[in-house]
Amino acid sequence: MDLFENSAVLSFDVFPVEFKKKETVFVPGRKFHSLTFRKSGKITITESGKTLISDASSVTYVPKGVGYHTEVAESGSMIVIHFNLAKDDVSDKIKVFTPKNPAMLLNLFSALLKGYNAGNPVDYASFSVFYEILATINREASVSVSPRMQKIKEYIDKNFQNPSLSVSLIAEKFGISEVYLRREFKAAFDITPLSYINKIRIENAKAMLKTGYYSVGTVCQNCGYFSLSYFSCAFRNAVGLSPSEYMKNHLL
């Protein structure tokens, strides 16, 4: 499960936090994403009726704008990273997991904390360490994804330009039922296969339009749409602007 969709990091802050045992409080959605490595202690996180436990050696990811209830069950300490991404259409679910090699991630978090300089907004060394943390977490979070679902995701990534690409076509190619495909893909990636196809088409369309090198018709053809009218409608529904308006806004 790719939590961050390989989105570029715009900025981040990192700091140590000591926390004391306390009863449940509500944390409203914030204007940044959050990653923590919990060195000691234990808390519970409840969001949308689901409760997660974050204890020693666990990593917790809280997406931008997601509020939750939390209770500190045991006092402890953690290293916290607040960050902003170029694209915010990443996972909208709070994730808690214990890495296979917590010592390695703790070393990375500690190295980032040690080398971080808040007064230097373009600290390439620190950015390099942070990207290594994100890559490591993405690898760890992908462990539970079945090889078949990973291959299906890769197949969509390589074939989204095909206008005939559909859930039924993918199910037939991989010898599984559509029901099974929808259920297992959603469980693996927190998105339905059809929604993922639509998402990757729109993201590639946005990238092409931003360059100003391609006409809307060319973008339509290269992103897997049968007709220009359907592409324009799908793009507006996803982005809130027509393809032409989006291109114009990003060329100013």
C-alpha cells in the first residue's frame, strides 16, 4: 500500500515529544500530514468508529485534515514529523503498524531529528533522510499486499492509456471474478479498481496539461478516454475545472 503515492515533499518539521497519561481528547484535523515513531508509551486512536493502538516501536501516520479521538494509556516519548506534500490525494486513513526492523526506522527518525535545521528551508541532507523514511514506510506498508493484487495494480499503471481497460477486462486477464477483484483490491489499496483507474488517468491528464505542450484532445487520447466530451466531464467532476481552465490556470 503506497501511502504517499510518491508525492513530492514541500516542507516538514521534526521534533521530540514527551506525553503523559491522560483521558480521551479530540484532535481536530490539521493542515499537515503527521508521522510519528513511538519510542515508548502507548495510546489509542479512534477514528470513524475504528480504534487503533500505537505503542512502543510503532509508526503512526495521520493524514492531513483527519480528526480523531485519542487516549494516552501509558506515558512515553516519540519523534514527530509534520509535513506537507505537493499532492494531497493520498491515503485518507490513519495507519498504525510495527515495522519489521524498528531499530532501522528509529535510527532514521533520530538522524532526521539530529540534522534538522528549522532555519534552513532547503536542507537537502535532511530531505534525503526524510525521503528514505517515506520509502521505508511505503515498503513496510506494502508487505501485506498479495503478489496478485500488486501485479494488478502494476498492470493498471502500465495500461491506463487503453480506453478498453475495465474491471471486467482485468478480472478476465488474471482469471478471477469481478467480485473478488473489487473486494481484494479495495482491501489492499483502500480504493476500488475502477476508482484507481479513474484516478491514475486524471493524475496523468493533470501532469500533461500543466506542461502546456499538449492540446486537450491529445491529453484525452493519451489518458485512456474514448471521447473528448466524456474526458471533459470526468475531469471537471474530479478537479472542479475543465481541462482547458486547468491548463490555463497552471500556465499563468
